[in-house]
Amino acid sequence: MTGRLRDAPRLVGGLMLALAGLMTAGPAAATVHVVAAENFYGALARTIGGAHVEVFSVLSDPGVDAHLFEARPSTARRIADADVVIDNGLGYDDWMTHLLDVAGDSGARHVITAARVMHTPADANPHLWYAPELWPALARRIARVFSEVDPAHAGVYRANAADFVTRFAAVTKRIAALRAQTAGTPVTATEPVFGYMAAALGFRMENQAFQNAVMNDTEPSARQVAAFEQSLSDRRVRMLFYNRQVEGRTTAHLLSRAKQHNVPVVGVTETMPTDATPIGWLVSTLDAVGRAMDASS
């Protein structure tokens, strides 16, 4: 699913009331206040900003379906007071656009959208956080924006971003090592959450029409479901990726079919585990892919 949260417009009236009286500009705070739509972007902001930022991540519970999120007035208040807002874009977190509209135009508020950092087409897969090339670029963009908001600590922000980019080599090295095994390997997924990373690994992704139907909140056709089932039963694919945060009858059926035919299954998420870091999270997921490749041999 794209995560287009259809309830967001319904909330605007209530959120406008919650924001009443908050539009008057106050004195500049010593701390840079950041609101991130997703917790992995919030974690990166915290890494870049260190002690000089206060970060609130809206979507932070990996046990909750991100597509069912409903904004609260308290979230609107945080956005109204934020110096920097970070979101994903591409329709994944449209509720943030609504909340920013409610908060009103603030010349002092900076909005960083991952899709714009990546120059991603409007109809692209919105699950950008699995695109390895996003992270170094986003780290540098966050450092640049923090430096504009808080020039006194610009050197700290640049140094922290450079350190993150250096450490992110752990992800790119793991991808390179795995790609020797994975390039050209046919795999499938219940929806394209892992799409960018799968492409980086050189996987040949099957059943994309099925995945796009799920992503666009439509039911896959009977023919698409049958083709998916067949790819598992005849082991034409060597791995199945699924979204741990979205449960449904079709997904459960396909997981059961994969296990029945000894097709390794790898669960991925749209929210980072609360005790993880972006680098550790991605490396851990890549390690799971490596184990699945070994199991499918």
C-alpha cells in the first residue's frame, strides 16, 4: 500500500482548533526542534544533530500498521512549533502535508522531503528508505538545513553527517558482498516495500503487477493471484518478501504456500524497530536476505 491515509482531510477541522493561538512567533529556541514523519528519518536527524536537536518521530511503533495512522492534535502542535520537518513524500505520508497546511506557512520552518532529495518521479515506489543511495544524500541535506537554522553548530552538523556517510559503508559493502549471490535470482514480494533494495541486490522481481495492485489499495486479479501461487508452488522464485506490519488473508495464504513449498520468507517493515539505528536495521535485513539465500540453495 502507498499509505495514502484517507482520514487525514477529516481531521483538518479539529486540528485547526488545536492550533489556535500557536501561530504567533516567539523567540528562537536554543534547540533545533524537529518532527519526522517516520522514525528512521527521525533517527538520522538525531544522529546529525546530536545534543543540539530535539526530535519527535510520528510513526515509531513497528507493531502498528502505518497505513492506519490517524493524526492527533498534539502532532499538529508539534509541527506548528517545529524548525524542521522531515517526511517521505510520494503520497506515503500525505497526512503530513495536511498537517503542514493546517500549521500555516512559516518562513522559519524548513521541510525536507526524501522524494525531493532523491529527485524521484511522482509515480515511483514510495518506500524510499530501502534505497541505499538515499541515506548519504539525506544526511548531507539534513546537515545543511540544520546549519541554516543553527549556524553556531554548523561544524558539528557537517562532521556528524560525514561520520554517518563513512559508517554507511557497512550497508554498501554488505550489498556488494550479497550481490555476488543474488544478482539475477528470481524473487517475489507481497508488496514492493523492499523494492529499491531488491534492485540494488540485482534480484529479478516477479509478480510485480500483483504487488502494484496491493500498493495502490486494489485487489489483485484472480489471474495475478494464481500466477503468484504458481511461482511459489513450482519454486520458480527463491525468496518471498512480505510486510510484517500488514496482515491480511491473501498475505497469510501466500506465506503458507511459500512455507509449504520450502520457499524462504523474509519479513521487512515500514517502521524501524525502536532499539535500532538506520544502519543497523538495514544491515540486519540484509543479513536475513543472506540467510534466506543460503536456505534456498
